[in-house]
Amino acid sequence: MGGGEIVNTGDYEDARCLGGLIAKEGWILLNGGRASGIMEASARGAKENSGLTVGILPG
């Protein structure tokens, strides 16, 4: 979907909705693991729908 810590409200809600849809399908959400922006929004949406999320951080 893209990244970035600075995201407008519409994009945030789109990512949150997509995360929720991923969870509802029973899929695993895999992202960069950041606690902000699009990555946070998609993970939040998945978790709100009892989904499994995996965040990958460098290092």
C-alpha cells in the first residue's frame, strides 16, 4: 500500500479497512512493523477483526 509516517485521514482509514478485510478472510497481515502511519493503520484494522499480524523490522 505504501508507507510513511505522515498520512492523511482518508488513506489511514483505507488502510485500516484493508487490514480488517485481510483478517476477515483469515489471511495474515505482514508489514514493516512500524507503529505509525499506514503500517499501524493496517495492523490496527486486522487486530480489531481478530486477525494475525506480523511486523518485520530491520536489524
